[in-house]
Amino acid sequence: MEEAHPECSPAWIPRRRFTIDDFEIGCPLGKGKFGNVYRARHFIVALKVLFQSRIEKEGLGHQLRGETEIQAHLQHHNILRLYNCFHDARRVYLILEYAPRGKLYKELQKSHVFDKLCTATVMEELADALTYCHDKKVIHRDIKPENLVLGLMGEVKMADFGWSVHIPSLRRKTMCGTLDYLPLEMIEGKTYNEKVDLWCLGVLCYELLVGNPPFESASHSETYRRILKEVTHGGVAGRSGEVTFEGNSVAAACHGLRRRRKRRLLRDPTMSTPNTSSVDTPLPGNGPSTPSSSPGGKEDGPEPCPGGADPDVPSTDGADSASVVVILDTAEEPERKRKKGPAPKMLGDELCQVCGDTASGFHYNVLSCEGCKGFFRRSVIRGGAGRYACRGGGTCQMDAFMRRKCQQCRLRKCKEAGMREQCVLSKEQIRKKKIRKQQQQQQQQQSSPMGLGVSSSSPASGPGASPGGSDGGGQGSGEGEGVQLTAAQELMIQQLVAAQLQCNKRSFSDQPKVTPWPLGADPQSRDARQQRFAHFTELAIISVQEIVDFAKQVPGFLQLGREDQIALLKASTIEIMLLETARRYNHETECITFLKDFTYSKDDFHRAGLQVEFINPIFEFSRAMRRLGLDDAEYALLIAINIFSADRPNVQEPSRVEALQQPYVDALLSYTRIKRPQDQLRFPRMLMKLVSLRTLSSVHSEQVFALRLQDKKLPPLLSEIWDVHE
């Protein structure tokens, strides 16, 4: 093995020769022409794996050496770090800084366009990074959303220095980069310098604000023609916006943004982005603008940048300042269309972790193809493990060819990759599941009051079923007669149910990122215990993010001050997680299912490091909630009531919080009286469960303290939300 640039490694990565055995390879993060990128442990990094045969075939060995040499010596907080590199006989491995929030391109896909404050923040960070690069005599030459990633706090980082070059003169003639971002000098074959990066910065600014590049066309020749024609005639003429470039340096373009407050993109999940169009916030150098009359609602997807307009941002009116100015016609806002590219849930080119074929999804706890999914299911149901035999002594290397030749090694590889037998349903379980689904569809058509169309979460939640398996205590239905939901209450419930479904769908896309549950290894080994604990903490992080996203969509939550938002979220997060846990409880198997495919028993919770004193109350609470037979609307209202609890610590305006809670209490009361008019005790039973949650929350605090005594360190997000101070 060969080591490169050890002086660039951080303190937590030892300075020594690395091998692939030093890392635990996780889920794939992306795929390129010459290799793949994976998340790796025990050092939390992104491992870029390049195939030497492909590099030699294209004759790009010199370019790869230049890329690693340049990126390893660039140390800037807005540039993705290259810590080290090594190689073996077939592959080259680059140890890169891990960017947890993924590519900026994905965020642009979700929101279609960014508001001006968010775009200005991105521009300021990139301008700072480019100034640093140009001072080091480095030209990037390929700035675009696909080559920008987001760090833990949402900061933008430049990545992929494959086309970068380091020369003292900063003058080149090579034509390279991305078609829509090509500057005029490259198309004309002229000598260019570092200002081509400034051109790409301006094109990126336009794309973030409008949703597509300014010169995007159906063909290469048409794109060239538009760049030559429209730039030569000054700006993007004949469009709803105009792009102009002034000044001579990135440092000048960055002027006026330096004193902007240092909030980063997506830094604080409790803050919201005002629903304004892209012309509502003044951009530095563009002067004040009149708010647009167009609606400000955005399509589904997380808001790209917290906060609204910054009144302290100075303008760049000086003669020496450079600016990237985007002038939009307020009478005709450009059409927001989705960028072409991979779907947000999957990249579309993930590989099966068993055989290396194209993966179709996350099956039985592992990203795998349809063939391996069906093979594992058949092997478990039919008991194939005892019938398979390997002619090669159990050492076959599994790929798309060998998977048909050796079933024993294929099954072994499935288990090593993390496939779990308990995730496979038996024929009887499948039959019962179909029956339950049919019952739920019938109840959805019959039992939803006022046509809300909410689905029940269990067979016991139909109109004829009584909570707790009783007859409702013999209560009459007289008090429920004549009760109706108001139009505002109907709309409120519809919004809550839709928000929950939307947040759940986003969580499903994070399944491949979760550390696999260890199978086949010694259950008492240190590595297995750490992997199980990491698996549970990563599931908890996904749940916290889902809760924060849902809270931001609850009507009234964003009206509160920032301090109250944080206080309410910190206090209610664990209680909402317990409610969601009870919602996913399966009384037949005595298991709890997360993210569709992750199923856990009491023993699994205990193996992950949780105490029995905390596990048993969770399952008891889940059984009690199931006896109530709540549907999606009732769960959503209970969660909203739990969020707006005025007696939480550090709440600044308790009276305002209580006033926001009251409409949800009234809606839940009316809803339960309509759905179960014969059970007048149903509503107080539901509210009493909120009291039980307070008790469970205190038990959870003891569990967190016990984890600290065991030297099990929680991730930063969980430590912050649960006030764990190391």
C-alpha cells in the first residue's frame, strides 16, 4: 500500500499506511464513470474507489495525480478535504471528508429554486473558496451544483477537482467543464485565466434563482450558439431575466457579502424560510425590490435556507466592486421546472451489496437487486440454508455471474451484507397482512368522518370497534349527536395528515444511509455492540429530523419565537418518538417496525445497549396505545397537542403556546365524538396517554445518563436535542 500527503490528515486519522481493511464500508453515496463513493467507518469518511483499469484505458493517470496533489494541499472550510490516498493492484482509494447533507444538486431538485438570501449565502461561501484557490494559483474549471456538497452545518463545500489545474501563470487553453457552464473564451478557443471560475459562479447564481442554467438548450451546437450570440450582445436578452458580469476578481464579487451574518445553509432546522418568491428579497447590488404579487407557496421539499431578508446587508454600488446581478421581471416570474436528473430517493445507479448488479431498492435491511431479494426470501421460507453446498470450499467471490453458480456462498454474502431473516414474512404472515390491508381499505371508505379520507392504523379502529376491546363503558350516543367538524378543523386535520405522510416518505429515502445491523458476527464482540448502538442512534437521528420537519408544517408553530420553537422541540422530541414507536407496534410478533424494513424485538433493543427498565415501559405503552385503536388523524392531532405544551422548560410565552394548542384539543374532541359517539371516555383516555409520556420521558433521561456511564457517546444532534453535556 502507498500513502500520499500524510501531512494533510487530521489528528483523528493516524499517519500510517492504510489498507482497505482499515475501513468498514457502508452504503454507496454516488457512482461515477471511473468508480464509486462509499460512506466508511471506523474513521467517518467518504471513500472514493477508482478502478485503475478504467483510468489507464482513458489515459487519465496524470490527471488523477494532479487532482489528488491539488485537493490534498487545499485546506479551506468551504473546500472538501482530501485526507489521504492509497492503492492496491486494482483500485485507487481516496479518503475524503464526509459531507453528511449530500449534494447541493439534490436540495435544488427538491425546492426547484432558492430564495435570494440562500443564494447569496452560497455565493459568499463559494467566492471565499475561489479567492483562496486563485491565491494558490488553482483554477477549478467545473463549478456546478453536482460538484458542491453540504457539510454537517449546511456549509457549502467545493468538491471534484478532476478538471482543476495548478499553474503559476493562470492562463490555459484547454476546453473542459460542463456544457451549460462553458465560458465564452473556451468556446472561442482563446486563452483564459481564473476568471472562468467567476463565469461559472454567475451561471450557478442564475440557476439557483431561476431553476435552470441561462443557456440551456436541446443540443450542444444550440448551446454554443446561444452563448456566443447572447453574451456577445450583452446579457441574456429576450428572457425574463438578465445576467451581467462586472469587475475583475472574485474578491470584488464577494464584497458586500462579508458582513452578512454567518448563518449557513440549512443550519438550524427549527428556523423557517418565508414563503416568498425569488424577487422578494433584495440582492446585494440590485437595490430594493417591490414584493411580488405572485403566490409564495413552494412545492414539496425542505426549505433550502433558514431565515428571511437580512436588513444589514450592504449594497455594492462602488465603481470597483464586482457583482453578479440577476434582474427578474416581477410581472412574469420564470416557470419553475424540475431539473432533469435522478429521483431524490435513489441515484438510480446504486449497486447491489451482494452481487454488484444494479440495485432496485432497500430489501431486508440491505440495498440489493431484485434477484438477491427473491433468492434470500426463498432461502428463508424454504429452509435452503441446509440444502446448499459449495464446491469451492465456501470461498467463492460473489458477482453477477457466480451468484447463479454457488447458492451457499450467495446466501452467506446476503447475511454478511446485513440481510435479516426476521424481515422475511412467512406465508401465514403475508396472508394476514393482505387481510388487514383489505379491512383497512374498507374502513377507509366507511369510517372516515366528513370525508377526510384518513386511513386507520389497525383493524380495531373501524366505526364498530370499541377502544380497549370493551363496549365503551355502556355510554350512550346522545352527546355525540349533532357534533360536526368545522371547515377550519377539517382543513387542519388534512394538513397534519398530509404533512406526516410527506415526512415519512422523506425518511424512507434515508434507509440506505443507516449502518447495517450486524449479523453472523460474535454478538458479544466489541465491534458488534458498537455497530448495533450506531444503528439505533442513526435511526434516532432520522426520527428527530422527521419530527422537526413535521413541526415546521404544523399550523402556528412558526409563529412562535425562535427560543420557544427550540424549547418545545427539545422537550417534546422523545415523547413524539415514543408515540411513533407505539404506532409501529405489531402485537402479533411483539416487535416494532421502523422505516418499513427494520423490525426489532425486546432482545434487539437490549442488544443495542438499552436498559430493561426503559425497554419494558416502551412496549407496555405501545400495547396500551394499540388498544385505543387510533387512526392517522388522531395520532397527528395528539402529536400537535404534545408539541404545544405550555409547561415546557424555558418557554418564553406560555400563554401564546397554550392558545395555539387549544384548536387542536377542540378538533380532537370533535373528531373522536364523531368517530366513536358511544365511547365518551375515549377522549380523556387519549389525553391521559400524554401524561404517561411524561413518565417515559423521565425514564429516558435515566437511560441517557446510563449510556454516558458506559462511555457510549451520542451523536452531536442527539446530544443537543436531549441536553447531554459531555
